[in-house]
Amino acid sequence: MSRSALSSPKLRLRIEAAEPTPSPLEGVVASAVLRRALHAGRRRNRSVGRRIYGYEKPDGVRLGGEELIRVLVSQANFAKIEHKIDKMGDYKPEIVYEDAQIEEVDPRDENAVARINQSSCPQFVTVKDDVDLPVITAFRFLATMLEARHSILLKDTLRRVAVGNDEARMTNDERSSNAQMTKDRRDFVIPSSLDVRASSFLHTLLFASTNIGSLLCDGIGDAILVQGEEAPGQALRLSYNILQAAGSRIFKTDYVACPSCGRTLFNLQTTTARIKAATLHLKGVKIAIMGCIVNGPGEMADADFGYVGGAPGKVNLYVGKTPVKFNIPEGEAVDRLKDLIREHGKWIEPASASAVLV
């Protein structure tokens, strides 16, 4: 579909009508299917929203085109973590919102969008806060109206959320009831009576993943800002994990674990935990852990390496879609997987932990 077709008023009205503001229940359901949707979205035509021209901002950060999708923070959050930036490992903020000379527009304001398009230099553009549109609708409008040389900043919400002085979340010691209810609880389900809006970080996680993740699936966005979360550490981790789940920016090992069916031939949870413990430091490597030989290989087709139940007590190892090791005793399989990763030049020795949890 052409950009001119996407810009038509009739299509814009159809998009707006199809994008109601998600209810908490819809957010819960959307988060459950997000990974599958994101996986499918990576194969879509990304020509509509992803900017085709890159440029360098005055602070030296390259933006747009084939550059990495960047992570922003507000000035207030940056001030809280500025003293430990060098110890934050992979969760560093890259751009401060207030310093980025961002153009804030209502995408329905044709004059404002036309002014940006008439600019001789690429602009960094976002939807202004308090626009009365659902997030996904607003940014789809913006992407269809802007020329491709301008970069788009995605937001999880168009309303800044003040959550108050939540000491447990600010220090990340997970003493709050919200954190505890999903930690180390294998039988955890969200009860139908739970008002997600009262569980502030859970609300932010679900809505940020759904809104930003859906737009990344569409190929829209050159940078993201999670502004629905006040705690800077939480906001940064959530930002990077959304990018990782979307396949838009890989900063850690990626795992796909699926029991496949009733033919699963090992304990998926404990096996996945053992594999993660051995390989968690391998940035950019995608490992699939599949329960059975029938459906597993098809579901892990885009993984770098696969660990698949082949027979009771036996494991087959894959490189991409190709099986290369057969009938390995389950007790030896994790070590053999590590050897296979070494053989293909993707193994590095784990470094001593030096980063702090922000």
C-alpha cells in the first residue's frame, strides 16, 4: 500500500474507528500475544513509518534510517541517575528529551505537519501530550503524514503519569506487593477482579508493551520514551526489553521456550533455567528450547541454536533449522550446547558483574 493511500482521509477514519482506547483487560490479553505479534511484524513491509534517512544530532547521537532505535529519558529522570551512568551497563539512557529539540504536534493539525515537512533539515517529531487520540492511532497518523526524512519518537502514553513516592519501586528491592505478586509464583494468574490501573507498574508494563510494541511491529519509530513510569531504572529496563522483544534492538540473549504439545519430553521450566544460567551473557544470540521433535523445529525457525527433545531423556541440537547433534543424554545436553555455540564463534566467556541495578 502506498504512502499516499495511507494518507487518505477515509483510511485515517477507518484506522481511528478500529483503534479504541484499550481497556485493562484488553491490555492483559494483548500482552499475552505480543511476542507472537511482534515476531510476525518483523516480516512486514516497514516502509511506512521507519525513517529511511539517518542523521547525526548535535550531541553526536545518530538517529533514523538504519541506526539503532534510541532510548530517551526525561530530564527529571536523568538527574536521578546521572551520578551512576557509567555503571548502568546496557540500560543507559541515550538522549534527554528536553535537550533533543523535539517537535511536538497533533497529527491532525495539517498546518503544523506541513511546517515540519517544509523544513530543510530532518526533524525529530513526536505526538504532543494530551492529544485526545489513542496512542497507536496518533502515531500511525503521524507516520503517514510526515516525510520519511524526519524521525519519530514513540511514547507509551500521551499523559505523564505521577505515581507518587513509591519507595519499593524506586529502590528496586521488590518489597512492594505489585512486584511480589508476579515473582516466584508459578501458579500466578491475574484475577478478573484486579483493576490493573491500581497496580501502577503492571499497568505501565502492559500498556507500554502493547502501544510501543504494536507500533514497532508496523515499522514505526526511531526512538522511544516510556513516560508512564516514574522510576528511572524501571523505565529504562522496560524500554530496552520492549525493543528486544520486538527484535528492533538486541542487547541480551534472546530465548524462545515452548512446550509444543503433550509430547514434551523434559521439564521445560528447569531446562530453560539451566540454559539461561549458562548462556545469559551471550548478547545477540537467540536460543530456542522446544519440548518435542514434531512441532518444535518449525516454531524455532529463526533461532541461532535449538535445544529440542528428541526422545525420552535425549536431546537434539540445531544450528538454525539444521539438526546437527542427535540423541544427546539430557544430563550432558547443556554443555554440548555450549560447545556448539563455541564451534560457531558466538561464545564469549562471562565477564565479572560490574554494572549496578538501577
